[in-house]
Amino acid sequence: MRFDVVTLFPELFGPHLAQGITRRAFESKAVDVRLWQLRDFADDAYRRVDDRPFGGGPGMVMLVEPLLRALQAVRADRAGDGARVVHFTPTGVPLTQALVADFAAGSGAVLVCGRYEGIDQRFVDACVTDRISLGDFVLSGGELPALALLDAVARLQPGVLNAPSHEQDSFSDGLLEGPHYSRPETLVLDGLTVGVPPVLMSGHHGQIARWRREQALETTVRTRPDLIAAARAAGRLSAQDERFIASLGVYSKAFRSSDG
């Protein structure tokens, strides 16, 4: 799997790719990341890659021609394998675990990291296959979203994590994860002794699994009721799940409306 990153700031990627558990994927080239400095594809002495927008307005727009030359070089280096071309933009689809899994099962992509006011729309229309957003907010450029995608894809590669670890992640089954506990078994916080839920100390794997499922359901109902509605529509909720949800009595107006 190979990801080619076209960016004005390739130095932002090195530290992340060499740290943490996901470095296993990058060091082994299970996820092969190659960085391309966009200014290398400018055609003037100033290595200019942006200019003022037609029609006026604030900011600068990234020019079509350097981007086209960079993409042509990447495609030639990839031997024309037809890789997806990703543009990170607030107008894109949300980056979800399902979309991450789709990339993780593929051969990689070309990640174009925009800056300034944005990228000339003609490049987007002609070359981009996927437009992706991290959420309803604006960043300085596409480097952080690119790193987020690379990290999320890397942790799904064989040998990076223990298999059950990512299978229990939030969103892996459409729900959020419930709480986690570790040592010590009891401790004092603000004068109160707090412990671990007894079921987690019971050694009864069936009861523990059910407790975790119910905690995931409750967390999701309270914070992301839209995910409950989606899980129900996809047939991922059992009759036992539905009974537990009904017992919570925390259906907000938003949950009822999203749920029909």
C-alpha cells in the first residue's frame, strides 16, 4: 500500500511516521508514505505555487499548473496504477471508520494537501476522486487530515495492533466504545473511594461482554443518538440491545426525531 503526499510542508510528516505503535506499518512499508514538495513543481525562480483569486477576495489560491505537474510526476512514479486522488476540504464527505477501512483494503492514494484559501477548482474537478473532511471546522491546510488518514489506515494493518484491539474500537460496529478501567482496583479522588465495576473483576467473560455492550449502547445513546438510528437501520441491534436502550429512559427529542 502506497500513499503519495503532495504538500508544501513535508517536514510535518517525519516525526509522526517515526513515533508510536503505527510506526511499525510505516517502517515496514506496509504503508509506504512518499512525500512530494509542491514547490519543486513551480516554474519560476520564486517557486510560486499560489496567486490572487479572480473576482477579488481574501487569501491566495493554489495554482493549477504546479499541482498538475506534481500529480503527473507521482502517477509516473506509480507506473500509472490509477490511484485515488484525495483532496481534504470542508466540502468533502466525513472521514469515517468505514471510509478508513475502505482505504486500508486498497492500494493507497495520492493525498493533496491544500493551503491558503484553497485549490483552484479546475484541478479539483479534473483530478480529484475523493473529497474528505475531518469535521465541521476549518484547518490551515490538508496536512493534519492527511496524517489522520495515514494513522487510521496504518493501525488497521496486520501486525500493527493485536487484532481484537481495533475490532473493539469506536465505530467498528457502528457504536461508540464504553469506559475502560485499569489498576489500581480502588483509589481515592477528592476524598471519595472509587473502584472498578465489579463485573470486570468477576472473570465471567459472558457477563463482561454484555456489560461492555451495554456501556457502548448507553454512551452512544447519550452522545451520538444518530449512530443508534444508523445501527438500527443496518440491523446491527439485537432484541436484547433494544430492550436495554428502552430501559435507559434518556431519549432526547433529537433521538426520537432521528429514530422516527
